Amino acid sequence: MTRTILSLPEDEKRWLESYGKRHRISSAEVIRRAIREFRGKKPEAGLREVLRETAGAWTSVRGDSRGYVDRLRKEWDDRS
């Protein structure tokens, strides 16, 4: 296995150590697992592919989109 030096901000280093302790694994193992998971993910899709995959996703929703967005914004405003 090849050794690698990694520079991290202090808060990320603390998180890494804390996560490793909670899961009883080394910081190096946390990083190895994260890399394996990251590599296994589908590469970012282009805009056209995303549009193709999501077209018609809300066909069952009744009403207009503006009203829906306005209701969401009102909920957000009410929370602040």
C-alpha cells in the first residue's frame, strides 16, 4: 500500500478522528472507505441527461408550479 500525506483544515481533521473513534477504525481507513464509495458513484450527469431522467417526474401533481413555489417560500418565511 502506498502512503500519502494529506493536508486538512483543523475542523475536518477533528471530524475525521472523531468518526474513526466512533466506528473503531483508523483515520486512514475512513479515508480509504470514502474513496471507495466516491469511486463507486455514477459520474456527474450532463444537463441533458438530468433533464431526460427527470422529465415528467411531477405529472401526478395538480395545480400550477408558481402556486407551489409561493407556498414553499411562505413556509420558509414563517420559520424565520
